[in-house]
Amino acid sequence: MVQKRSSKQHIELTETFGAHNYAPLEVVLSRGEGAWVWDVEGKRYLDMLSAYSALNFGHCHPRIQKTAHAQLDLLTLTSRAFYNDTLGVMCEKLATLCGMEQVLLMNSGAEAVETAIKMARRWGYREKGIPRDKAEIICFSNNFHGRTTTIVGMSTSESSRADFGPFTPGFVVVPFNDKAALDAAITRNTCAVLIEPIQGEAGIIIPDSGFLSHVRAVCTGHNALMIADEIQTGLCRTGKIFACNHEAVIPDAYLLGKSLGGGITPISAVVSSRSVMQVFTPGSHGSTFGGNPLACAVAETVLDLIIEERPHERAAKLGAWFVEELRGLNSPYISAVRGRGLLIGVDILPEYGKAKDFCHALLDVGLLCKDTREQTIRFAPPLIISEEDLRWALERIALVFARKDKVSRAGQPCNI
Ligand SMILES: Cc1ncc(COP(=O)(O)O)c(C=O)c1O
């Protein structure tokens, strides 16, 4: 018999037996449907984070669930020692959606980034003629590309890096959104520029118009690959299928993850041209679970939903309206609101506390949100969220942001 435990007991168990590599808000979820989730005591919350965009289609989407259930009864794992009847079909659909030619499947976003680093280096040596072990990859300040030792080595966040060195060499960090710095950093040994077209974890930082086009032009001019990390921004979140589409920029490779797995299975992908992808030969890269039938079947349904329902158009419309409404609150706590589609950042003035304090207050009124960096709240609800539910969210947000006296500076939950 399954023992029923309270939220408090679950938190105690998690903190006692789980490593403390996260600091979750104190809510214990046990059920989800669409944009809504319920805690173990049955209280309902609106999910305004959607697992950092992994739940673009919400919780337990009926069509994605149906595919997963059916595939669970057929075949779930083959390894890549054999072919399976889901991988090729999914890769064709994904390559077509991206306007690219070939796909390499992994599991987590970080693995897609690692794959792209290997791809770019090998391409640099074999195709561009960079001298052995001299390849450089340019990345940007405040980047977030994942948590492996190589990836945190290119991070500029001290909490991500501290005491995890020594780090992998071969990365050059330049300020984000700085054309001149990029121009100065690129050399004949540059094999790639790795960029988030909108920096998510950094606080929804949108580059100036023209920056992505400049990156594209510089890469083309110096025969370097432009690699767009769209793990968070891709697949409709920002109001276009890819955030690069906002400047009509076509990178040499897209990195995708998160929502490709429909909120069910981890799956990530590098999508590029045949001429670049051919640097991978049997034995040079792989993953036991990469391209497994369950993940591929789920991802194929996700791609069908994108093609049929065009969720980026909803994201663009709802996001523009939501940003205007947030600005219209004229809250004394807020210094800036910015967003593209349904990826929205709200900056909190430091004198009123940290973004996390406000996330506690929002939790109290039924909204699940998360701070990113100290002063920014990220709103990234599922793209299937209804206008009515967003209005409900706005009412709650207005309550929290209008009542100066109620938010605790010590980060304690308040009761509005
Ligand atoms: C832009 C970007 N790249 C890579 C990653 C890493 O993905 P994962 O956590 O699946 O390894 C993330 C995760 O937040 C991300 O936002």
C-alpha cells in the first residue's frame, strides 16, 4: 500500500536523502493537467514556469500521453546497436521543421551542447584546417548552456563554476550583444560561435536588433559555424518557431531539447547540414538512450502538434498582451518588464528584496514562478495556456505587486 505523506514529510525526505543542488519553493506537486498542477494536499496552482519551457504543451497533454502509452506497450529502448522504426521518421520531421538536413539525438540539453562542441571542433580541424588542438569556440558572458564540467568552464557565473576546475580550454567569452567585441575575438582558429538568441537563465536578455544578423555575418565571413542554442527558446516559446527567426537568421546548427520531449521524456538534438554532420563517424559519438523509441515517438507527436496548431502564433499574441498588462501595473517594485512571446522577465528593484521573495508571495496566491538570477522573475507558462487563465494570473500578480507592505524582505512566504 502506498503511504500517504504530507508536503512537509516529502520536503523532509527530499532534503534528508536528496543532494541540495536546488533550492525549490516549498510546494510538493503530485498531479498536473494542462497549465494547472495540484499539491499533495489538493491545492491548485497555475504553472507559470512549465519546467523551464519543457512543458510547452502543458502537463499530460492528451495526444502526447496517448502516443507515450501506445509506445510503452510496443518498444521503449533498442540502443543504437540496432535500427528502430521511430527514429528516422522523427529525424525527417525535425530536420524539415528546422530547414536542415540531419539530426543527432541525445537526451539532456547539456549533451546536445557537448555534441555541438565536438562537432564544431572536428569540423574546424577537418574542414576548415585549424591546426590540431587550436580550435576556439566563442561564447558570451552570462551564457547558460548546461552543467557539465566543460560547459560550466565557459560560464561567467561564479556559483556555477566555483571549485569545479580545472576547465576545458578552447573557449573565448565575449560580452553579449557587443558587436565590436565579437569582431575583435574572432580569429582564423575560431571554429564556432555558440549563442543563445535570447539569454534565458541570464534573465530573458534580448539582444539589440541586428546583433544576431551580425553574428551570422561574422561567422559567414570567417568561415565559422553559428550554433544557436535554442534549447529554451526554440520550438515556439518566443513567438516564432525559433528565436533566430526574429531576425530571419539561419544558423549552421540548432540545439534543441526541453519541449521536444513533450514533458514526458528527455530528448535533445543537434540539427545541422549533412556537410557539417558528416564529421561524426561510427564510434565518434553516441548515447545508450539517445534516439530511443519512446522519446522519438513522443517527439514526433510534439512536432505534429507544432505543425498543426502553430503554438508560436498564440505565444506571440498572448505574450505581447501579457507584457503590456504587466507594464500597466505600474508597480513600485518593478524596474523593467521584457519578453518575447511567452518568455517574460520582470526585474525587481533590489531595495524591495529579491525576486525569490516575490515568487514566495506568488506561490501563496496560487502561481508557480521561479526567479532567475537574483532580481528577475521569469514567467514562462505552457503555450497552451488559455487567455482566461492568464487573466487569472494577472489578477494574482497585481495583488502581490500592489501591496508593498506584504512582501517579506527576509524571503518568508507572506499571506495575502
Ligand atoms: C539555453 C540552454 N541550454 C542548455 C540547457 C541545459 O539543458 P539541460 O538542463 O536539459 O541539460 C538549458 C537549461 O536550462 C538552457 O536553458
